[in-house]
Amino acid sequence: MAKSGTIRAGIGGWTFAPWRGTFYPDTLRQKEELHYASRQLATIEVNGTYYGSQKPATFAKWASETPDGFVFTLKGNRFVTNRKVLAESGESLERFIGSGITELGDRLGPLLWQFAPTKRFDPDDFNAFLTMLPASRDGIALKHAVEVRHESFATPEFVQLAAKHGVAIVYAQHLTYPEIADVTAGFIYARLQRGKDTVPTAYTKKALDQWAARAGRWATGELPDDLPLANPDRKPPVEPRDVYVYFIHEGKIRAPQAAMELQKRVA
């Protein structure tokens, strides 16, 4: 049997009123939601770090409330990515990296750097940004993923640049953003954003089966044969990779059920 990385399926955040009674038990206290969610799901993407900084004690508290094997991914602060010139974001980048994120310890997963849909690909400036991303902090290795949302990034040059720096390109399944499934790092980051609240599991059983198969191929180092590549001629190394799959945005009310169903399929 081929060696395989770990596949984790999760959601964005853990505080969402419509989840009370649909995901969280009616009797669960709000302060216990992270404790509960982290025992039903393998990972959570934190959106709050995009809008504001957290204290080291907060990261430490999150780590203490979650079980072994659970992983947070953190969205990088908007003051880093929402700039005309990314090369000028060094101070904001350092402020975020030094804000106490390493208090999460082994619960710290990839850092997600999300760019506005209007942000176009500028090779030199983007190279400068990727060069600034630190490989480690406080003895903890840092993994970086970029979610680009303008069609100008769907080019072999961008793929080569991300691969040079070992930064993952987020595969975003979205109605309007470009889908770039090229593998450029030692892990995979996917954000599935086409769910429906009218489906009990956000995605249909057939769709979840398909995503389980894709995640399985990614985890063993293969490429799914039905996702678009910006550089189809490039062949990444065939090696086990950890896979992070998040059910985000559309179909959010049923996102926890989608993540749990996907996790069952890849177990």
C-alpha cells in the first residue's frame, strides 16, 4: 500500500449561531463550543486572525481546549495582504508572526494568506512577498498557503514561483474565483465553497465521494485527474502529503456535517 499523508476535513471558525441546534447540542454552553467542535472535526480554519490580532494567551487557551492531533489553520492578517505593494508588508507580517501563534504548538497548521479578488499577479512583487515568509518561528516549522482570487494568477509562471518557495496554492472551488489545483508544496490546502444549506451534508453523497477520492490521491502524492492545472506540464514530486480540506462560505449551516462525512470516507 502506498504511503499516505494525513487527511483532515474541517470548517471555518467555530462560532456561528445557526450551528446551535444543527451541529451543537441545544444544551451546550457557548464557551464549550471549541471543545465540542474539535472532537467532531480534525481541523478548523480561523478567520478572526485576518481581521485582528490575538494575544498569546488566547492561542495557548485554544491549544489547551483541543485534543491531540487537532490542527488550527490561521488566516494571515489583512494588513499583510491588502496592499498595493506586497514588498512593503514586512512590518505587518512580522507583527502577525510574532503575535503568539506558536503558542498553539503542535496544533498549528498552515498559515493562509488570502488576497483580494482585485489583486493581480505581479511576478516581482509576489516573489518579494513569498521570500519574506519565514520558514520557522520559536523552533516550530511554518507552512504557508496562498489563496489568490484573480484570473491573472492562472499561469505557469505563478505556479513555478510558488513551487520555488515551497508555498501551497490553495485550490478554491468557487463560483467565480480561478481554480488552480497545481501542487507546489509538501501539503495540500483546499477550500470547497459550493455547498448548499438545503443538502443535509452541504455536498451530495456523490460529490463527497469524489472529494474523498481526490483527497486520497493528493495524500499519496498523485494528482486528481479532473481538476484544472495552470501548468499541466509540470510534474511535482510523488510523495505523501498532508491534506487540509475546508467547507467554507456557501452551505455553511451544513458545513460541519460535510466535513464529518468527508472524514468518514477518508478514514
